[in-house]
Amino acid sequence: MTKNTLYLLLTAFTFLISACEDPIELDLGAPVSQVVIDAVIDQTADTQWIYVSKSSAYLNNNKANSYELDTIGIVDTSNFTFYQFTSQNNGKYFFVPPAANTFKYGQTYQLLIRDKGNTFVSQSQLNSPTTVDSLTVKYEKNGPFGGNEGNYITLWAKDKIGLGDFYWFKLYRNDSLQSRASDIRIAVDNSTSQGGSGDGNLFIIPIRQNFSSRPYKAGETARIEILSINPEMYIYLNLIQVQLQNVGLFAVPPTNVPTNIICINNPNQKVLGFFSMVGKVSSEEITIR
């Protein structure tokens, strides 16, 4: 390659790099605000919550506005009992179960919503959870998966016997739910993907030892909940994580994650969000010494 040829190639490359810095004005059109339903219900005696809001434009960083419905509740399809949720007038709806296991494992439940003449429904089965053995803490000079020196926790728990179990792991640091994209932890059986051969075994290391990139300080607490979810919820959480991490040079245009809630009287009337029944066990908590 001659010097002149090399010079021309470098000049062209420099031009291309500088061209990538030119601003591009995009016409996104008028934003369409949609109702958003966040309904994750478990079988415990804890107060159950459903959150309702209106979506905002993509470039609007303001807090989403709450929204009030006419009626919202859960239907037990085995006996058609309707558990109505009560509004707090701020988009929050609650129901206090009369006892634990008011919602029973193996049963199918429906979300029922009435809003301005429209009826929305969704359906989900409640699957039984696995058990949590313990949490342990270990001081690591080189944290797992490239973390800094410090205290890291390990979850000791096993997948249930039988293939096709789906899980959602929630981490709380000092009672604060860790909710970044990287904090979404989901599993199929004891692994991070389908096709694993460890049915009924301990959750693999990338799950049980990968709950925080920041080490814990003395006096901090860590709590982990394992929720038993259905395949649809697993896919939904995976799509959310993809959208939240959709940044960088090769990012694709953002899009709303599909919902499992439909309008039965008008298919063109769309909402966002998701409904799922989840099996929940008493969480394990540990204080760092």
C-alpha cells in the first residue's frame, strides 16, 4: 500500500467519524398516551397492590400520571369469586386477603377491568414457589464477575423437581428494591436459559453469586425473594431488560413491550403493562458484619 493510498484511507475514515457526530432531527409524531397496568399478585396474606398510570412520550422524563379505573379486581376461575381492589385515588388499588393462600397454587385467575365502557381481561396461573435455604457472605479480594474488593452474598436455593419452572429473583439492599436493568434476575429451572440439565439442583453460579456489582458494607442488609412465575412473565421480564439496555451505537428503535391484557369488546383499544400471579416464599435476609 502506497503512502498516498494510506493517506486517502485515513482521510476518508476521519470524515466518516466526524459525519457520525452530525445531529439528526427525528419527527416522532404526536405521542399516544395509553393506560398502563402493573398487576403482580402473590398468594401471601400481605396487602396486594395493582398500579395504574398513563404512559408518557419517550422523550418526556416527567413522572407518569396516575389513572383511575371504574373497576378492577381478580376472578378465581374455579368458583368465579371476584376479589375487588379498592382505589386510593392515586392510581393505586389494594386488596387485603382474609388469609394466606386465598389465592391457591395450581389455580387460574383472571384480571378483570372496566374502564369507560371497555372491559379488559387477562389470565394467569399461580405456580408454587421453591424454598430458600440461606444467604451467606464472603469477603472477596476480586469480586465475582469483575467486581471490586468487598463483601458479596451467595444465595443457597434449589430449583423445584420437574422441568419447566420459571423464577424471578428480587434483591433488596437495606429494604430498597434494586430495580436497574442489570438487577433483573430470571431463570428457567436452575439455569439462565432453557435446555439446562440441572433440574432440581442448586441454581447455577451466575445466578446465586451475581446479585450485586457493588460489594456490601458492614451494617448493610441484603434480602432476596424468589418468585415462581409463568413462561409469559419470564418472556416479559426478558423483553423489559432488553429495552432498558438498548443503548449504544447498535441500539435499535425502542418499542413498547407487548402486554397480556386485552380489551374484549374493542380489540383496537390497547393498554400496556402485565398481569401475573406469582408464588412467593418468605424471603431470606442477612446483615453484613
